[in-house]
Amino acid sequence: MRILVTGAQGILGQAIRESLASRNTLYLWGRDEGDVRDLERIRTSAKGIEFDAVIHAAAMTAVDRCETELDLAMATNRDGTRNVAALARERGATLVYVSTDYVFDGSKQGPYVEDDPPRPINAYGRSKLAGEEATREAGGKFLIARTSWVFGEGGKNFVDAIAEKLQRREAPEVVTDQQGSPTYARDLARGIEKLLRIGATGTVHVTNSGVTSWHGFAVEIARYLGSPLTVRETTSDRFPRPAPRPKNSVLSGERYRALTGESLPSWQEALHDYLGRRSVRKGAAA
Ligand SMILES: NC(=O)c1ccc[n+]([C@@H]2O[C@H](COP(=O)([O-])OP(=O)(O)OC[C@H]3O[C@@H](n4cnc5c(N)ncnc54)[C@H](OP(=O)(O)O)[C@@H]3O)[C@@H](O)[C@H]2O)c1
């Protein structure tokens, strides 16, 4: 496939480059090729290239900053998506819009299915939901791939933050009252590729398998690294942040499984793979 990727310097963008380049022709766009808020600029950048799909991974992802910079969040996540969707439609390509568990309010008991009504509780979630609506309204072929708790090379992520704390011999304190499915950017990239290859459209949840809390996630990081430190428990009300987070971020993998005949690996396997590669990288850098 020929795939145009926006946000190529972000966590997912880098994983797409690592995991998909050998089987596909990739056009990797960072900000230099076009700020997605500028439709004419991205049209110009796309002149002379042919692509079957656009994986739109560019987004304003700083969840707390979105609370105070809502205009920028909407300009990037809603209007930018409308622009990328227009480009994809004009060129007859399938748009993959990468969306988030944060479109839900977290009050459901059990995993969210694709058709559950979204009800975001923070500005980031509202801007990403507006991006979903822009994707549907554009009139082209689209796939909305909702994911959650992404970790991977090339950006700030929870796994590195906890690992670095443990290595400084500081015991992390982590919330127990938010549940979700950590997702390795490489598995997400491969999952999206699989969905594109089978021609899936509409909305599909794409996460690693299994459920944990942020605390459980941190405990597994400490265990894998052989840290003697205890990961201390806390709760969201004792750890207030500008943007409220949903308590339940668990996305059902049933539709993904029905479409592809398989599930993404467990979050533990994915975490071990990431931490193994991370120690090789650190070793190589030392
Ligand atoms: N990370 C998560 O936990 C998570 C969870 C659910 C869904 N998602 C979604 O997954 C997708 C990929 O996220 P990620 O984790 O890879 O995020 P990321 O590491 O923050 O990458 C996003 C990239 O988009 C770029 N970008 C921001 N505004 C732009 C603009 N106006 N024009 C062009 N590029 C722009 C950023 O560049 P700068 O660094 O220069 O700003 C960055 O390289 C996003 O749609 C996100 O909403 C992420």
C-alpha cells in the first residue's frame, strides 16, 4: 500500500515507520510538510504523490493543555482533521483517523463498544470527538481507529516516566481508580495496517488485550525491571489534574477480532517487548 502519514514524528508516527516501512510505501509528514491546519499547504505538499490511505496521527495530545488552549485543540484536532479528510477524499484515499478512549465519560460498567454514545468529560476528548465528526462528514472512505494509553519510542510516555523514577530510586505513586488497556504503538500500527488491508471502514477499537489500572501498569514495569521499590497507591481525587480523566477507559476488542480473526497481543507482552528494546537502546547509548 501507499500510505501518507501525518504526525510522523510522534509516537505512533515513529512506530508506523518502524513497523510498516518494509511492506508499504510511506510518505512521512511532520510539521515541515504541512501544518494540518493549513489545507492549501497540505494540498501543495501532496501534489505529485499517489497514496491509497492517509493515517492521520497528527494531533494536539497534551490532555491538560487542551483545557486552557481549547482554540488550539479544536483548530488542530477538529479543523486539521477536516482538512486531512478533504485531502483524502479529493485523492480517493481512505482516511484513518486515530481517536481515543477519552471520547467516553468512563461511567459504563464494562468495556466500551464502538456504538456506545460518546460523552467526553475533558477538552481533549471534545476536540477528538469533533475530529471524528469531521471525518464522518467529509464524505470519503474512512476508518476511525480508537485507541488508549499509547506507549512507544519517540515521545513522552508513562512507561519511561515510571522507569526513570525507579532508576532514580524514587517510589512512584500511581492512581488505582482508572482502568484501561495500555497500547504499544507498534501493535497499533500493525493493527491499523491489518484493518486497511481487509478494507475495514467505520469505527473500530484497536488496543492491546487485557485490562489494568495505571497502578497495575506501573507495578508490571517495576516487576519487569527488577526494582525492589514499591509502587505506592493513590486515587484521582488525591492527584488532581486540570483535565478530568474517565475512570473506565476500557475499549472492547470484539469488533477488531471479528474483522481480523485475531486480537492484539496482551499489554504485558507488549510492555515487555518495549522495555526489552528500551534497555538495548540505553545499553547502546551508554
Ligand atoms: N498517546 C496516547 O495515549 C493516545 C491515546 C489515544 C489516542 N491517541 C491518538 O493517537 C494519535 C497519535 O498520538 P501520539 O501518541 O503519536 O501523539 P504525539 O506523540 O503527541 O504525536 C502527535 C504529532 O502530531 C504533531 N502535530 C501536532 N499538531 C500538528 C499540526 N497542527 N500539524 C502537523 N502536525 C502536528 C505533533 O508535533 P509537535 O510535537 O511538534 O506538536 C506530534 O509529532 C493522535 O491522534 C492521538 O490523539 C493517543
